Amino acid sequence: MSGAELLMAAAVVSAVGSMQQGQAAKSQAEFDAQVREGDAAIAGAQAAQNARKTRRDGSARQATARVQLAGSGARLEGTPLDLLGQLAADTELSALEDVQAGDVAATRNLTRAKATRARGAAAQRQSMFNAGSSLLRGFS
């Protein structure tokens, strides 16, 4: 092989290596994005579970308060009724905060998944430019 043929062969090998690196980066980014999407689903499910627990605990507190009020001879009107209403409202607010926290975590993970995929696609495009550059250097 002449020197020119060796340079061309080296350029082809370099170009193929660049393309393989780009594909590997894209594949890794896709895997990472899928993990983030899984994390988003888990965050949503955990938030829903936390909200259910908050509501269940709140219902138990309300029942306890009703029993205590009834045991004290208080009637469920006026201030005692207002207190029970406030307890119910506080419980629902806490449950909604649980859901919102899960939504925020899920959205954050989905956004990161999109960004990861974009980085993988960019790495693949860059590898094509690098491969083309290697070929042009080898054939010039």
C-alpha cells in the first residue's frame, strides 16, 4: 500500500469510529431518558399513594374528633362543626400538596428525559460531522 492509500484507509477507520461513538452516545442517551421517564412514573404513583394516605389519616383524625366532640356533649354545629370543616380542608390541602409535589417531580424527570435525548441526537450529528471531516482529510 502506498502512503496515500494508508491515509485513506486511516480516514475510513477514523470515520467509522466516529460514527460508532455517535451511535453509542445516542443509545446511552436513550437508555438514560427511559430511566428518567420511569422515574417520572414512579414519582406520580408515589404522590398518588401519599395523597391517599394523607386523606385516610385525615379521615381518621376527623372521626376521632367527632367521637371526642360527641363524648363531650358538644353538638355538631357552630364552632365544633367549623373545626371539623377546617380539619377536612387542611387534610385535602395536604393531599393536593402531595399530588403537586409528584407532578413537579414527574415534570422535572420528563424534561430531563427530553434534554438527554436531545444531547444524544446532537452527539450523533457531531459524530457524522467528525466522520465527514476525517474522510475529507484522508482524501485531500
